[in-house]
Amino acid sequence: MTTLLCAALAFYAFCGYVALGRTSSPEGGIVDVENTESNLTSDRSVFGADSTRWAQYAPYFPVEPYAAPPASCEVDQVHIIQRHGARYPTSGAAARIQAALARLQTATILSDSSLAFVSNYTYTLGENSLVPLGAQESYDAGQEVYTRYPSLVDADRLPFVRASGSERVEQSATNWTAGFAAANSGVYVPVLSLVISEEGNDTLDDASCPQHISSPLPDAYIDIYAANLTAELNAGAPGANLSNADTHALVTLCMFESVARQERSAWCDLFAGLDAWDGFEYWADLDKYYGTGYGNALGPVQGVGYVNELVARLTSTPVSDSTSTNRTLDASPATFPLNRTVYADFSHDNLMIPVFAAMGLFPTDPLDPARANIGAGVWNVSRMVPFAGRMVVERLACGEGYEPADGSADAEGRYVRVLVNQAVQPLAFCGASADGVCGLGAFVDSQAFAKSGGNGTWDACFEAAAA
């Protein structure tokens, strides 16, 4: 196995490696770049097998091994939308965690309880920004893309890379470009071509719909799933008087501390022992479903702009959209080229969820907000948007040897398949074969929700609330 020391890239310290139009490397800078896929993803086993149930706070994991396209088909274009890598808690989440810790640590912690470690525990996490693991996740993803699709890249066909204008998203994009460059020994070095401000229309952020509000249902579910946990914690720390919201904050500390330290947190063992994961994971499913997913009237429409950009790129036609696109940027070949073979966009989980919903992915019956401990279903956030989670849309050129499902043949031999964290999606909405492949024309036609601007729901984003 060949080991490449990226000496020039490793010069940059973790907090200073991001610059627009430049590549960068995560802290350490030593990566394996042998042209196989088995050695590209950093070891996540240190977090424990249950880390794949940590919902939007899970370190990246592939849901399935990558499956090559059908015989007689070749990938001729790739579209990626990827969440930023692992981060510290947001400032709001950090405040809630520290408030809960203060209640515990000023109480009497029984020495024989599972909370005994808390007496000497010190909270050391930052806020908002990427952690080193988050940098590595995106770097690994860049390596993976070059290794998987080398035939799509040459000096005249470098990836076009965009990022929403948030520091951790921009850093994730430049880490990805560094990994991509390292995988080809620096022969092909893409750059972050465009940062889209989050202050205006931005198809990579979910802040373009002023009348959108989150649902109270996920918070209400905390009182269902956390009640027994809270009783156990209060029994082990008399006087703490933790609320269910406090307990929920401490559950998330498990994930945030683990990804920050790159080792399993003692909080994870505590909550695993209390069987917390069923309830926590279902809370996350509710949070996304009723936040910007199918369960929110103004959720899916926030993904329409990106879907219309995707259709434009797949068909090499101008963007047709009147929702969240920046029309100035999308009208210019410099900021929205239609002649690239690899497109990589970097975003947030709360935008990727409405993209999935707008496309028709992960269809499910309405989630019951009052039912406890449901097993993983089609709508499972852990498998949809872990840290550095991604959707990859492959455009395929298929020869005469390919036999599509009845009625799904494409006259020009162009097809599409969609992978989310490497799991091939069924695409029943466009008549896909069992291999998840449907004709490009059928796929475009299936995106009626996006092409109609969300069936009129976009206008409701700007209607004054009823008095």
C-alpha cells in the first residue's frame, strides 16, 4: 500500500486551512491513496456499532457497499450534494448541554450509580465549527469520488464545486477538493468555485422561506422517549431535578464528544445501558419529517430550487425555476456551467431533507408523533443525513445490451440512478428497474413537483400570516 505524505498541504493548521479557490488538508495530512476503495474511509469502529443510530449526529458511514452500474452502462456525469462534516454543537445546543451538566454536578451523585464518572467530568467542547474528524470525512469523500470516477476527469474537466456560505460548509468543500487532488497525486486540483451567500436565495440552504416554521411535535416526543431516562438519572443524582429536555441534551453530548475526541464518550455507554437509542433515533426522524420533510407544508418546497438545478445540469439546459435559485448566478456560465462531468455541492442536513422530499425519495406514511420506540423504517435520518452524508446522482450512458424495465427505455440511451450514502434508491416514481435505473427523460418528467415550483406552495412562503 502506498502512503502519500501531503507535505505542502499538511503545513496548514486545522483552524487555518480554508481559503476560497484553494485546496486544503485535514490535520495530520497523511492519507492512503492507492487506487482501491477499501482504504479510503477512516476507521469509525472506535465509536461503537450503535453509532450508526445517532441520526444527524452520526459520523459518516456508507449504508451499503457501492454497487457498480449495470453492465453495458457507463457513468458519464455525476452530481453530488453533501452535508458538512462532523462539528461541535451549535451555540444553543452547547448552552443546553452545559445547563444540564450544571444541574447534575451540583447534585449528590451516588458513587454506585452509572453517573459516578460525572463527578470528575469536564466539558471541553467548542461551538459550531468543524472538528478534525469532520475535516477528514470530507477529505475522504473527495478521494472516493476521484477513485470511483477517474474517467470523468481531465485537465479540461475539473469538478465544479459550490458551497453554501457557512464556515463549516465552505471548509467541508475545500477539504473535499484536497482529498480529490491527493487521490490523483495533485495532477487534477479542483477549487471551491462558488460560495452562495445565505443572506439571499440559496439552493444549498433552507432559509429562503420566511413563513416556514418548525413543528412542536418533535419536542413533545422528547417527553415520551426521555421520561424513563430522566427518572434513572435523577435517581442516581438526588437533587439534580433534570427535565426531559435536559436528558435529551445529555444524550446528544454522547455524539458531540465522540466525534470531537474521535473516541467513544462515556456518555454513550451510559445511554446505551439505558436503551436510549430507539427513542432518540425516532425523535430525529420526527424532527426532520416535521421540520423540512414531508410532514411540513413548507418543507419540501425548499428543495425545489436545487432539484431544478439538477435537472438543468442533467439535460444541459438553462435553469427554469422561480423559487430559491439565485437567478443571476444560475444565468451565468461562470457560476453555473452546464458542461461539467462532476458537480459537487456542499450544504446542510436541513436542506438535504427537503431535496429528498421534493424529489420523492424516502416516501412514507405520516410518522406518528405519539408512538414510542419504533424500529427503523424508510424514513430513517441516521441513514439519510449523517455528518458528511451525501446524495449522488449518476447519469448513465447505456448501450444496446442494457434491458431496462418495461416502458422505461430512453430513446437516447441516457439513464439516471440515485444513491444516498451509497444505497441505490428504488426510484419507483420514474419506473425504475430493479437495479434502480430509470430513463433520463422519465426522471425529468417525474419531477413535476419541482418543475411546478412546488405546486404553488412557494407563494405561501411569503404570504403574511393570518391575523
